[in-house]
Amino acid sequence: MTTATLTPTRTAWTIDASHSEVGFAVKHLMISTVRGRFASVSGAVEFGEGDYADASVVVTIDAASIDTREEKRDAHLRSADFFDVEKFPALTFKSRRVQAMKGDTFQLVGDLTIRDITREVVLDVEVAGFQKDPWGNQKAGFSASTKVNRKDFGLTWNAALETGGVLVADEIKISLDVQLLQA
């Protein structure tokens, strides 16, 4: 198998969308958690063998692919009240740097863009491992998580509750389970 080496120390990878998931969780009515995912994700990753200090990550998520298992809610999330997918069809992440590396974990700092609003986020990343699939393709697995305030990205729609509180919490927990395919 030929290795797609960019330099003597960097290798290119692509996100294997059929084996990856970008999920989120948010409090609803302040008493329960609604979970969802984006079904369509793509991206490119570069890093050195066993060394993530110079990693480069670019990810694109199709905003219209949001899925919370409730079509009415998904339609509302696609509307101008939330993601406004007609005007802003993609969410993107572009890494800036890696910090706080320890063993198989590190922090990936980058720019998350939602609705054309870009904010720096820090992803806590864990290396799950490397493996060849039965067809000889080299794969790599990573898990990552972060929390963001949805209002920071212009996602401000909400409804007040009679008993106090709001319908949708501001804090969104984001989780990624990503499988990469060596280019």
C-alpha cells in the first residue's frame, strides 16, 4: 500500500463519514436532554506519525443534515430561528494549534464557524487508535468533545417558561467520534 506522505513526517487523512458522528446535546425545558447529530460531515486531517503537535484539521458539516429524531424540531432547527440553512449551509471547523498533549490525549484549538460567526473553541481529543481494515486501508480513530454557548453563534431563539427558565438551554455539548481514512 502506498503511503500518502506530504512531507517525510506528515500524512494526509480524510474523514470516513460512514463511520463518524458529530453529535450534540442540549437541555430542554431545563429538565431533560435532547440529543442530535449531523448526518453529513467531511474533512481533511494531517499529522505526523505519533505526533499531533503539528496537526491540521478542516471539517465541514452540512447544516441541513441535522437529525434529532423529530422532523418538526429538525425543520425548526433548519429555519432562520436557528441554523438558517438556506443562508448558511455549512458549519466549519479549522484548527489553529495543538496544546496540552499528554499520552493519547490533547487539546485541539480552532475556529468554529456557525451562521458566519466564528469563535475559538478548544476540543478535548482522545486518540482511539490505528487499524487496517479487511481491505488493507489504514484507519485512525479519534473522539473529541467541547461545550459552546449557542448565543455566541447567533442561535438566540428561545421561549420563556411559565414556571421560570427557558425552553432551550444556552450550553451545547458537542461530541465527535471520527474515523479517518489514510489518503
